[in-house]
Amino acid sequence: MNEKIFQTSLVNIGNETYFYEVDRLNETEEKIIYTALKIFPKENLPVLMDILANYRLFSEHSDISRKNGLENYHNFIENMFDPILENVYKRDLAFLKNDYYRANFSYFIGLQYTRTKKSLRNLQEGFNYIPTPDEIKGNFNPETISRIFGLIIAESIGNWMHSKSNIYFFESDNELMTSDQPIINIRANYKINSVPKRIELYYPLTPNLALFITDRTSCDRILKREDTKFLNYQIKIKSYEQLYSKAHNTLIEYK
């Protein structure tokens, strides 16, 4: 972090007090969201409306709910995923044959991708490149809108994973790093503000094992050193503030 390497406990990394605090939607923000929802297929709308209803519940119920409701929601999803994660560590993907577990897994991955500070900032910056009608300029908070768009995009990624993706393992004898953006789209170029034309998600699970989620077939592989270096570099440039490794020397290589 800040080009400095240090050792700390797991509970001290990737945390920020009230990072998931939400604000009540105003009338303009409601209109922006409903306009955005029109681009989705009608069969997706019930789930998206549930997401919007949950957000309203968090932001309007109480001050405690406003500060902690969304974080508690993420914790609930993570707890549902814990038993599945144990299978993934063992390279056991048999649960994908069960539609319920595959759906939970897919939505979890979508949330892990969009819930981060990196994704939130990218969504906020996107408003700088979208023509804004004069009647709504200054009447909405990009951070508030981005919170909801993050949840909506997570659902979209989950739908793609559930119906169109294949899931593979990458293994490496060299250490795989991770970061405060734990899942990345290796097809995205975060240095330029553009929508990627393809999704291929890379998710390091341990220092030697990662998931690769793609629409390609036959991608299980043992990573060569140059492959590992490429993926670690992708993790670095797509991180936000922090990189994580098991070994001190791994971080030195990418400092």
C-alpha cells in the first residue's frame, strides 16, 4: 500500500468504516435508475426491482440500517457461499450441476466484482463521459447511483455466468497475488474509459490456485512463470490501493 510493503493480520486489510453506507434516493435518482432498468430484458426486472427495494429498505429504515444494511447484505451472501467455497478449494465444481447453487455462486462472483472501491470509483467516473441533460445536472449524487448500479451489474454478471460461462482452474508453482479488487476482467482496459467487449473473469483463490470464468472451452491449465507474471501484473494495474501476497519477495517483484 502506497508503495510500502508491510505484514499485518487479515482483519486489518481491505477494511474501511462505513464504506457501504447508503443515502436515500431523491426523485431525480429514482428516474435515472428506472430509465436504466428499461434496457434489461423483462424477465430480469423482478429480481432487479427486488434489489432496488432492498436498497430503499437500507437507506430509509433507520440510521443504523443506512450505515450497515448493505454491508450486512454482503455478509449474508458471503455466508451462503462459504460451503460452496470449501468445495472450490478442493477443485470440486460438482455443485454447478445444481441450479440453485450455481445461481448463488454466480451472484456471489458478480457482487465480489462490483462491491469494491475500484468498481465504485469506475462507475462514478463514468458519469463524466455520459451526456447529462441540463434538467438533472447537479440534482443527483453519482456515488448514490453507482451503489445501485453496482448491485444491478452484479446481477447481470451473475446471469452471464449462470447461463453462458464455463469455469476452469488455473494452477501455478509461482505465487499468485490478489488485491482489493479480488476479481478482475482481464479483457477490461481500466486505463481508458471504455466498456469491454468481452468478459473473462480471473479470481485468485489461494497463492497457487485461481478460477477462470469465460465463454471459451477447454481452459484448465498449469500456468507457466510468464503466465503467472502476466496475471499478477493484471491484478496490480486493476487494484485500487492494496496488493496482497503470501511472500514478501512476491510483492518486491511487482513494487
